[in-house]
Amino acid sequence: MSGFVTFFGLAGAGLIGLGLYGFLAHAHLLRRLLSFNVMGSGVFLMFGAAAARSPALGADAVPQALIITGIVVKLAGTALAVALLVQLARSLGRAALPEDEEGPRA
Amino acid sequence: MTGLVFDLLLCALLLAAGLAAVVARGLFAGVVFFIAYGVFVALGWLRLDAIDVALAEAAIGAGLTGVLLLGAIGQLSRAGAEAPAPRPNIPLALACGGLSLLLGAAFLALPDAPGLQAEVAAALPISGAENPVTAVLLNFRAIDTLLESIVLTAVLVGVWALARDDAWGCRPGLPQRVRPDGVLAGFGRLLPPLGLMVGVYLVWAGTKQPGGAFQGGTVLAAVWLLAAMAGAVTAPRVTDLLLRAALVAGPILFLAVGIAGALGGSFLGLAPAVAGPLILAIEVALTLSIASTLALLVLGPPEARA
């Protein structure tokens, strides 16, 4: 395994934890959505790095195609989530779920 | 050696920008860091020799997602929803850090496994595309791409379903007010011709070189959104038949080709003799649908004009 691919795989692992933290720790839904996107690209990066471990054969096209599909679907999901949370904010006047309003859960 | 140092720095920047995006005090600052983060991730894909993914990440991950999130901030503040500074949660941070360590250890322990490079290279001459990623997307794994294009349409239906009853039939998104001599108005006229050329080139080059319907379509969507934000074009009404036709042209042509393949033996199977022109036709129709769907997804549900 060549060194630089390992860096990106480990960075992907770090981003997954980072995104998960933001997703669970924030009550604000837009912050959660942003964190979820960070977690998603961490998953893609780890997957892509895992596929690039044997550079002698050149880049593997199949994982690349899967990741491109994933990136587009991630945007679609984000757009739906934004539309939902804007409607929620308009009807409630806040951008957090009612059960998350009273600070962090016990 | 310089390559290794560059990669190490890039990974550090990537993690720092991701951290800043997640824990930033202000939401606006978080989104700006997220956009920078997307550009660093795209650079990472370049280093991993995945140029198609780098293009998609730069256009979609950093570009359109950034616009979408910035737009959401504006809508939320208009709705009166404030964004308090987040409080750190140390036990949770430790748990998530532990998860990252476990994932990292798992990555290091992965056994060496051959990829599918040899299989893709062997079938590339009869696939109708010279770019292996395009061959996978539109021939070998065409079913994924077909379903993905249908998912995009389904999500747009979901977004439009959130429109209020009195707004149905109106134009999507809030009206834009632009200072005629402002920066946005200037760039809204300066950049679209360039972006149009880049977008069309990415689609055209996609069968031979990195690029393709998704990357090109995203650039075209961004060009149209920029022109719309600058007030140079107005969004069509959601009931517009031409718009509806553009939205479904790609999936329908793709499905028709798939069914024609089924009659000839295998669903979505492309005969080697006609695979090249068919892939180009699907790419062009898909680009139209992807560009219009993504632009409308970012604009949001139709809004009644006051």
C-alpha cells in the first residue's frame, strides 16, 4: 500500500467521526445536514482510497462510478432535507425538532 | 517526497476545514468552511487519480451544495429561526473520535484485493466509450445510472410537494432582487457564456476523457442558477410543459434504450456496433434532465409572489 493513499483513507475515517459528532451533537437541523454531508464525503473518500491501494493497475473505474452516483444522490437528499426544514422553520419559527429544544438530552 | 508532503498537508487542511465547518460558531461561517472543504476534497480525488470524481465533487459537493445551504440560511433567518452557537459535547466527541480510530485501524488492516481494472479494460473496446468511468456509468452499470436519474426526478416531485396550495403553478424559488450595477449582476452576465462552454465541453469530452453528463449537467445547472440569481433569466412555472419534458427526457430515453435492449436479449444491453452513438444520445438527454432537475432542486418549491 503506497503511503499517500493511506493518508486519504485515514482522513476519510476522521471525517466520518467528525461528521457523526456534528450530526448527533447539534440541535440545529441545518448544522446537522451540513455535518451529515461531511460524514458522507468521508465515506466516499475512505471507499475511494481503499479502491486506489494498488496503483500499478491504474485507477479502478467501478468505485469511481459508484462514488459519482453517490455524490449526485447525496445532493438530491440534501435538497429534499433543505426544503423540509425550511417548511418546518416557517411553521414553527425555529430550525430544531421540538424534543431537541431544551438543551442536550439527558 | 514532495508529493507525500503535499498529500499530508492536503489531508490536514481537509480535516481542519471539515472540523471548522462542523463546529463553527456561526452557521454562515460553517457553510463557507464547508465550501472550502469541498474544494480540498476535490483536490484529494485528483491525487487519488479519480478525475471524474474530482469534477463531480467540485461541481456538486462544493458548488451546488454550498449554494443550497447558503440559500437555506437566508430562508431560515427570514422565517425567524435563529442559530445559537453550538455547545461542545465532550463525551460524544470522544466516542466519535474512537469510532474514527476504529475505522482507521480497519482501513490499515484491509487485505490487498485486486480491483476490477482488468475486467473493465477487457470490455472497454466494445463498450462504446473510451473513458472507463463513462463505460461503467452508461454501459456496464447502466442500471445504477438509470435508477439514479429516476431518483432525481422523484426527489424533485418530493420538493415540489412541499409547495403551499396557493403557490402551485407559480415559479420556483423566491424572487431575486439585484442591484443593477452590483457584483452579482456583473458576474451573472460575465460568467454564463464561459460556464456554458465548459459544461457542454465536459459532456462532449466525457466519452473519451474525464467528464460526462453529471459533471457537465451540474456546471450547466450552476450557470443557469447564476443567471437566475443575477436576474438575467426567470425560472419557468412548474406547470410548464416544456420544462416537464426537459426534466424527464433523460430517464425516458434511457429507459427506452433499456427496453430496446431487452427486446434484443438483455435489458440495458447495448449492441457494440451502436453503443457509441447510443451512449452519446443518452448523455445529451441526461445532461438536459440533470441540469434542469438540479437547478430546480436548488431553487426549491414554487412560491406565491406577493
